[in-house]
Amino acid sequence: MAWDTSSSMDESQDTTGEREAEVYLPPEKYTVGWICALRCELKAARTMLDEEHVALRVQSEQDGNNYLLGRIGPHNVAITSLPQAGNNRGATAAKSMQTTFPNMKFCLMVGVGGGVPSKDPSWNDVRLGDIVVSEPTENSGGVIQYDMGKREIGGFVRRGTLNKPPGLLLAAMKTLHTTKNLSKGISDLVNDKLGDEEDPEEEWTYPKRAKDVLFNTDHYQTTKSTDLLVACGAALLLPATYLQVWREDYENRRSGFLWYLRYKPVRRTPRSTNTPRIHYGNIGSGNSVVKNAVERDELAKRDNVVCFEMEAAGIMDDFPCLVIRGISDYADSYKRWDWQPYAAAVAAAYGKKLLLTISPIGVQGMKAIGQIKHGVQRIDRRTKRLVRNQELQDEEKFLNWLAPIDHGSKHRDVLRQRQAETGQWVLESEKFQKWLCASKPETLLCPGMPGAGKTFIAATIIDHLQQRFRDDTNIAVVYIYCDFDRQNEQTADNLIATLVKQLARLRPGTLSRLYQDHQRNQTRPSWEEMLKTLHTVAATYTKIFLVVDAVDECQDYGTRKRFLQAIFDLQAQTRTNILGTSRHDTKIQQKFQNSAVLEIHARNQDIERYIDGNMHKLPDFVENNLGLCSKIKKEIIARVDGMFLLATLYLNLLIGQISENDLMEVSSMLPTGGKAYDETYDRCMERIERQIGKRRDLAKKLLAWVTCAERPLKESELEHALAVKIGQSSLDKGDIPQEMVEVCAGLVRIDHESREIRLVHFTTKEYFRRTQERWFPEAQYVIAMTCITYLGFDTFQSGICETEREMEARIRTNPFYYYAANYWDQHARHISQIQQDIALRFLTDSAKIEAYAQAMYATRNGRFIPWRDNRGKTGLHLVADCGLNNFAEILLQAGCELNTRDETEMTPLSIAATRGWTDIVRRLLMEKNVDVNAIDMNTRTPRTPLNIAAWQGHHSVVKKLLKHPAIEINFHQDSHGTALSIAAEKGHVETVNLLLKERNIDVNAREFYGQTALARAARAGKDEVVGLLLTAVDVDIDHVNCIGRTALMLASSEGNVAITKRLLEHGADWKKQCSFGKTALHVAAHGGHLEIVKLLATEKYRVILDIQDRDGRTALHLASWVSPWNRKRGKLGKDIVEILLANGADSRVKTFSGETAKDIAASRKKWGRHVQWNPARWKRLPNRYIEGRNGHGYVATEEPGDVWQNSQYDGNNSTYYDIYQQNTGRFRTRNEEALCRAFTRR
């Protein structure tokens, strides 16, 4: 096509400088695409047009984009803006664009991005307002999709590379690169085009108000606001004078209501000019915003990235494109919105300069995208692949976050071990078929003896169900394999989460909201939330089959009961069929009492199939002798008595025999009866004992580890554990055993997917626990010292890892490190002898201690958190936390510093008090220079060891601390209170009794809110503690807090009847009024506490019936208002009004605003019409209304008008019931009607 540049340019000539707005060109005339994502980017692009064209008259039906058309120099440009950021959106927009503009040759992605600041100012000193252009390197095309790849054991591995920009664009970019004063030209262009923009909220030229500040990656992002502090206080209705004290206290000290700031800006040399610098290199593109400085630096280091954005990767492979980004932030948590307009402007200015450099003849020579059909198909496939890939990533992220345990690997491993066609008798049985085909929910319990093959049967049933219903997405098959080795992980919460995870796999998006809510707050769903989610997801299926294997191996400490109750509740509300396998257990059978029962007993044909399938493991001369094979099968089948496991063990005993007579002799002596398992395991151990020295020692050592380990160990972990030589400073990989499972006479097996090495059966573990002293009596000592030796290796001398990548590399190189860090103390607790030099090598090295602490927290939290590395911890902190008294003795004798504080300001004594380790506390208190009153900052309120122990209820620790002569028994700061008030609030009777016996105890000490121990106990409902405190000498029963409330008022407000009675019996002042003028009767009536109102409305206390608060309200007024937020009070309002009126309350008393209790009762319909709080429809009332309306200090803006003053109520001609009906038409609830009737009767 010939390009008529003269006519094109002539059309734009205008002496007034205004654009021609009537130019229309057909879609075929546009050759350049321009894609942006934000509104400011679109505006900046629009100002760079030399000429703006009329919108298209014809557009492809497949194109959902909206276009701004125009000309820059000789090029006709189509600009579109994305509805939402992301690679998928970019790919969709590019695909749509080529359907409308058949001669489109290339595209520019122009907008803002997040820059990567360099620690080396001489290389890529990226600042806000700079420009980054994608430039290909040796290993990339200029744009890198940083989230496309696979997370492997060694870390994230990026897959594939994206295409380079076309040569024409690269040549133009290099030409611009050599242009003199390019930065000044861009700055002048921005000033010329956007300098006259008058927008008070957006600065299009170099910002004057916004600052360019870069923070270190290790800063803490917190908030400080005394205004928020005061607002919170106001919400609590605290007096102004009290708020002033609070504000001053907060300003003078770092402790208080909120956390303090700790910003760490980077000092950088100021630039001499404000013109943007232009950087060339890799641009990172992904579907998620990078707003974490640590993650930014890790990705930038990994992929050599200069800038981050979210659109380019979706089109780079299939659409000739160049990416231009103005830097508006540093891809960290501090987003600089003020910089976006200017950053968009300089990027658009660079884009215009680039187009002016490109010859139209060169553009004409490029192939149009519309002419390349396979390219269009490729981009379509890539778009779908990107979308699906992102959906799968998000879904897997949700599911793994919810339940990290994968029962699928256990299922596949069991199927791999199962002999084909075994267990068919179960599938063909009448009871199973009835369970399978029932129209209503059914339950089937399959009990059996240990080793009867219940797990194999469960796997067979699960596999059968999956095959049968694999094409029906409305039927779900879910399962759980309980395991004796995973007791700590098999909580009720985790088991329910596993069911939710499996059910949600076929329902994408079901858990996204749940994940987002908790991910934002770094929390996990509660039990109630998880149950609700389970029922919600389960309701999307027409039928659910749930199989639970080995119910008896689920810990019986509330977990099993809770879990079974949850799944039976699910069954009651959904069509769920439940099948469980278990040993014979009376408690479990009671839970399944209404269920059908199918006894699991290994059938002879199944055992025969198993033996036939494993006969190849016996010596070669057996396979060729059919008669001998037959004899062996008969002997084994006759002796196993329906226990599948025995067949496996018996076959293992026959392995290694060298003659037919040996085989027959051993087979004839195979044990039978009730002790068959123990006798078989004894023979297996005797066989191990007969092995040569090294193999025997390795087998016993491995069995000791597998038996005593706190969790199943992976093959790589055990290799390192067995290779450790106690006392060494490093691991010699030449000591790693090359054979492990083979030397153990069939007593251990390896899971082929998880690579965990386990004992073959639960009975095997039970046997070794009973006989541990016989076979490996020093197992705990060896394991403990192995862990300590490993933790003390020189390789950990470097201390903590600064990045997650470093941490992954450390664990990959030292696979046993996680186990040693998390469980060494569990093993050390069982030993009395310690090799001091080995222990000190680890416990006195601060770098190794910090590395250990980081690994421990990384495992517990399931993710790498660089700032939770526990800097400052010493070995004494460590053993105090673990409660290892013998190790503490070693450290103290070695001269370990006693009062060192870690990063949370806690000393070893504080930690021991927190954990309740009495022996550690006693030993530390024996040291002369121990700081017994050390204040920690582990919470928002400072505490001493005594306060901590009182809070936790560690009575024996409190007792030890009180014996120390320097103890400050009445210490308190802020809201935490003294040890006495803390223990009183928590209801620790023994601790309170112990403290009251101390001579110097101040029973009336006030905490931050002015409450004493008695007040806190009364409010918390601790009746027995209140009784103890009332017997104390000098206790002030009527002491008031910061808003004038006594213990009696607090007990009444919380509905604590027994405590209210006790306080009245001890002479509490029931006439006393708080700062708002309320008595105990007021707060009881306002809270809907019927029993307390009955108590205080009697003849003895009649004088307070008509006492008015500072707004003129009596208890009757407060009882008459039924709050839509307080259902309890709404239900009891009628009864409370009845009681107050029956005891003589005056219904004619008016508030200071002129309302009687009747007025309030009748007006509830108008004032309380709303059910949900909508601030847009509400207005703030003066303080005097705060407690009188709805508890929030707000009333509806729809005023009742003259409805009440025009009713002309005279008390004779009409009742309140009549007026209420006439003016409102109906009652909102039965409570309202009953309340009005109560007034009418009175």
C-alpha cells in the first residue's frame, strides 16, 4: 500500500493549533497498536496524538475493545485500554485488536510499572519518574514471565522464554538511545502537552508534592496515630481528661495502644535535574502485583529484572511488541499513587519519540498480523492456556493452603502394593451393594483384626467408586487414611479441611473468598468456619461417598469424637454415604451404632493371590518346584488365620533360606494363635541379629529411628541422620548408607511417592514400643545427640538466611535440618546423660542458634518469614523455652549470660515462666544476678515473669517467684494489671489464693482502665475468685474504674447473677451511680439481664427504681428500647418491663428530652426500622444519646416527623396499642407488640 504522507500531513495543518476532529479512516489504515491499562495511561497517550480521529463505524463482533484513534507523525495508531490488569487481559486485548485491524503491524505496551532499585548507584539507578524499555538479552526476549514455571525441591524453575520485539522496533530504540538530550526532549514534550493540566489531585509534570522515598527491605510496616487512639477511646466513652492522660502516656513511651513506627529510608545522592533517565533491560511480567520488597529483590536477582508490570507477557510470544514503562513505585508495600500520572506521561512521550523515529516505509514492509492465520491460532491457544494455567495455579494454591496433607499419595501407594483382584468379595457382598445403591444416606462399618487387610480393602473400595463415578461430576468420592504415625497432624480441623479440599477440587472458585479473607489477615479458618464451608461445598453435589480408613488410628483425645460428629452431621444434611474401617473398638462401634457392619477377614483366595504374586522374592529353586510352592502356600494359609499381614511377614522369614529342607523347617515353625505377631517379630529380629556386624547395626539403628521419631522421616532425612557421627562438626557424605530398607527383614517399607520410611504396620510399632528396652535401649540418647550434633555443624555458622531462596538451598543441602530443629528437644527430654562439649558447641554459638530458630519458625508457619528469625536468642533462651533443666545447668556452669534479651525483650526467665517450666525457673532464681522483674515487650503491654506466670495460671512458677526477695509483687503497666488482677480475671483460684497470702499485696491496685482485681473478676464471671477477694483485708468493694463503674455494676452488665448476689451480701453500694449516672439496675435492664433485674427490683432496693441517669433515663426507659442488634434483650424486654412496673417503677418519668418509657416503646418501629447498619442513612447524635438509641450513637435520618405529637394521646380515648397501630400499620416483632400491651395493661 502506498503511504500518502503529504496528504496525511496536510490534513493536520491548522493555524490555530487545534486538532481536526472530523477525520475518519477505515480499520485497514491503522498499522500501530497502543495498549495501556490505567486511566492515567490512556489520558497520557491521548495527549501525544498529533491528530485525533473519529471512532470506527464498523468493528469485529469478536472484538470487545474500545478504541481511541489518531495519528502520531506518519503512523495511524489505535489505542485501547484494558478493563483490568493482568497477562490474560493483555492477551485477550491483543487477540481482539487483530480481528478489527487486519493491517496492524506491531504494538506498544505503554504505561506505568514498578522499578527495581539497585544497591549499586552506578548500575541502573532507577528512580521514580524514570523510563524502562524492554531490551532483549542473551537469555531472554526483554520480557520475562516470572510466575510461569514450576516450584521444585531446589526452588522455582522458570519454564520457557518469550519472543523478542521485531527488528524495526529494536533499531528505532537504538537510534533513540544515541539521541542527544533525549531525556530533556521527553521532559519538554511532557511539559508542552500536559503542563497546562489543572488537576489538584494529579501532577502530570514532575511532581512537586510527592516525594521519592525508598525504604530498606527489612523495615517494619506499622502505623502510629494518636488520632486513631483518641477515636478508639471515644468509642469506649472515656472522659476527655482520661484520653489526654492516655495520649500523653502514649507519646512519652513506645508502649501503649498501638505499635510504633520504625521506618528506614535509604539515603541516596540527589540528582542534579528532574529529567527522566532511560533504562534498558528485562521487564518482569506476571498476573499478580509485586508489592513486597523482599520478593521484588529475589525475583529481580533471579531473572535480572529492572521493572515489574502485569500485561506484556500475555502477548509478547504472538504479537510483535515493545514494552515501555514509567516508574511510579518501587514494587514494594508503599504504593506511590501520586507518581502515576507523571510516570504515564513520560512513558507516553518516549512512545511518541519512538514512533517519530520509525519510517512508514519500514512499517509497510512488515507482515500484517491478520495475514498470519497460524499466529492468530497460536495466540488464541496461548490465551486459553494462560487463563487455565492461572486458574489451576490459584486453585492449587487455595487447596494446599487449606490442607497441606495429601492423602492421594497414600492411596496410590496402597494400590501399588495391593495384589490385583484381591478384595473383590467385599465389592460383591450384599451389605456393600446395599450401601452403594441406597437412595438415602447409609453408613457401613468394616471392623477387623489387626493385619486383616482393612487398608487394602479401603483402597479397593475407593478405587472402585472412583472408576464407577469418574464421568459424573455431581458425585464425589472423598477419603481419609488415618495413620498412627501422624497423630500430631490428625487434628479434627485438619481432617475436615482435607474433606473440603477434596470436594472443592471439582468446584473451582469455591474457596477463593475464604482464602483471600484469611490470607490478608494471616489467619486460618475457625472450626465453625470450616464446617460451614464443608456443608456449602458438599451441597453442590447430588451424592458423596466418604471412606475413612483406620478410624482407630485417629487420636482419641477429642479429635475422633469431634470429627465423627462432624461427618455424621454432614450426612444428616446431605446425601453422604459413610464407610469406615477400624479395629474392634467398643467406643467406635458405639459411634456407628445404627450402621450396618461388614466384618473384614482376609479370604484364603486373596492370601493365595498375594503369595503367588510375591513368590518371586523367594530363592530361585522355589519357583521351579510347583510342589514346594503348593506346600508353602498351604502352610502359610493354615497359620495366618485371616490376618493378611502375617502372610507378608511369613514370606519375609522364608527369604534367604538356601535349601528346600530349610524352607520347610521354617514354614513348619511359623507361629499361630494370639501371640503370632509378637513371635513373628521376635523371629524377624533374631534374623537381623544373625546378619554381619555393619548390616545388623544399621538395621537396629534404622528401626530405632523409625520407632522413636516424632513424625515419619523421609529417605533423605534418614540418610543424613544415620550418617551423623556424634561429636563431628560436619557430615561426611561417604558415611551415607547405600542400603537401608533391605537390611530390616521386611519390618520397614518405603512410600514410593512421599519417600517416607515407615514400619510395615501399626502392630509393628506397638511391638517395638513394648520391647524398646530390649532391642535399642539408648535410642532416645542417640537420636537427641544426633540432632544436637547436626544443629551444631559448621555449615550453619553463617547464621540466618536472608531470602527464601537461601533457606530452600540450605534445606536441600541439609535435609535433616528441619527435623533436628523441631524435635531435638522432644528427644532430649528423655535423656539424663549429656556430652557437654557437643551441647555447648551448638548452644553457645549465637549464629547457629539464630539459624535454628529461623528453621523452626519456618516449619511451624509453613512459609519463609525473614523478620521472624528470632535474632538475639541465646542457648539459655532456647533451653528455657524447651524446659531442658539439665542443659540449662550446663550453660549456667559455662557462664552463659543470664539476663540477655532477645528481639522481643524477653529474658530466659520470662520464657520459662511463660512455658510453665518450674524446674528451669527454680534453677534460674538460684543465680544471684537474675533480673526477677525483667519487663518484656512480647505483647502490647509490658509484663514481668510474675505477671506472665499469673496470666498463664502456672501456680508452681508463681510460688517460686514469690520466694525471691527482690520480687515486685504489685508491678503493672498499662492495661495488663498486677499479677493479682491478671490471675483474678483468668479465674486461677490457686494463684489468687497464693498472692493474697503475701504481706505486701495491694488488693486495690488499679490498672490502666482503673479496674481492681475485684472488678476484673466480677466482669469476667469468676465467682470463686470474687469470693476469695472479698475475704481479703482492706478490699474496696465499691472502687470505681475510669468511667465510674463499680464491681457490682460490671457484674450486672455482664449478667453474672451469682457474683451480683455475693457482692450485695457483702455490702456493695447498690445506689452508686457511674459517670453516666447509671446504677447497677440501669445496666442490667439495658443489657437484658432478667434475673439481675428481678434481684434489684425488689422492695429492699426499691429506691433505685426511678433514679435517672445523666440523660434523665430510668431503668424502665432502657428496658423499653429493643435494639435490633441485641436479640437477647429484645426477647426479654417485655419481661423486664413487667417486673419493673410490677415493683412500682414510674412510667410517667420523662427523660431530659421529654420522652417517657411508653414513648420509647411505641417509637421503636420508626427509630429501629433498619436491620443492618448503613452509615449513609444515619447521622451522629450528641453524646447524651449514645447509650440511649442503638448502642452505636446513630439514628435513622428518616425522622418520625409530627406523627407522635399529632396523635393527641390523652390516656383515656385511646391506648398506646391503638396509636401504634394507627401510625405504623403493624408491629415489627411479637416482642414489640407484647411490650406495648404491657404498658396498656399497667
